[in-house]
Amino acid sequence: MKLEEDNKRIEEAVRDAEHFFWEEICVHFPEVRTGDLDPGTVFALNIAMENAVRIWLGYNAPDNSNTT
């Protein structure tokens, strides 16, 4: 059950972090007025972010989590 719980936490963390990521991008590109991005890129970004979190957890989690 731990892996399932970790996956849910990772998905939630990435969803929240992605919001702040795009917020910061908008700060640096204030002239952009839309948020369009093709679905394939959105999917690839999400997968990359989740994988990065899993790798980060593998190196840094106190219990050496099996999320990688």
C-alpha cells in the first residue's frame, strides 16, 4: 500500500507544483495572454515531473522510499 500512497502524494505534489511553475513563467513573460499548450507536451511534462520527484525521493527520503 505504501507505493500506492506515495504515487498519490507524488501526483498531488506535481499538480500543485505545476501551478506554481506556470505562475512563475507568467511573471517572466507578462506579454503572453493565453496558456495554450498542446496535450502531448502537457502529458510529457507531467510524466517528467513525476519521474523527477520519484528520483528525488529515492535519493532523499529518510526511509529510502521505493518510489523510483
